Amino acid sequence: MKKIILLLLVPILTLSAKIVETQSEALVTKGGLSFLFGEKEPFEGVVIMRDMNNTITYLSEYRSGKRHGKFTTFDRVGKSGKKVREELFVEGELILKITYHKNGVIREELPIQDGKASGYSATYYKSGKIKALTLWKDGKQSGEPQHFKE
């Protein structure tokens, strides 16, 4: 029953979110919250930033005026459109950074807590196989990374 209700809510939530496409910063920040220029309510939706050549440079998701969800930066060189970096936010707080190899495979995943690296980060070969695991505590590397052969 819960699955059915959730499936019914998703389209409703999607329809209510705004999608803003822009070539310049469309949001202003006041008191730690983001607002669409000229509006009084905190922004809720997705911002799609494009450059002068109409190439998407980033996508950013917001809820209640705070980044919530993915912030994705795309490669602008050669208009490949491949992800360069992703950051995952929950209610404005960064919890995960992901960088990508030029071939589109994840290069590194780094968990964040209270603005600092925390937990195990993973780096990957261009093939996608795991290269190393590193433990982070309070923004500092804890011990030696564990390396893996490709």
C-alpha cells in the first residue's frame, strides 16, 4: 500500500517543482536561503545553467530555498556534456562529493559530514574498478589507504 501511495505522490511533487533555465545566476541568497530573483518565497525546483553557446554547465536541485539533491557540473570543453563533478545535498548540507574521469566513469566518491571529509572515500580506475579506499576523520586522512590492483 505504501508503494502505491508513494508512486502517486511522485508525479504530483514533480509537477509542482519549478525548472529555471538561465545563462546567468537566477537565484539570490538571503539569510542562507535561495530565492528566484524578484520572488518572496524560497526557491523550490531545479536550476539549469547554460553558457553563451547554450551548453548546460550545471544543474542544481533546491527544496525550501536550500540545495537538496544533486548539484551536477558538466564538461564544457568540446561540448561533451559529460559529468565532471556531482555533489549531493540534504537540506542545504553537503554529504557527498563525486568526481568523474573524462570517460564518464566515477573517479572518486568522498563522504562529507559537517563540511569535512568523513568516512571511507573510494577512488576508481578509468575502467571503473576500485583503486583505493581511504578512511577520513574530521577532514583528515586516518591511516594509510588500502590499494587494489586493476
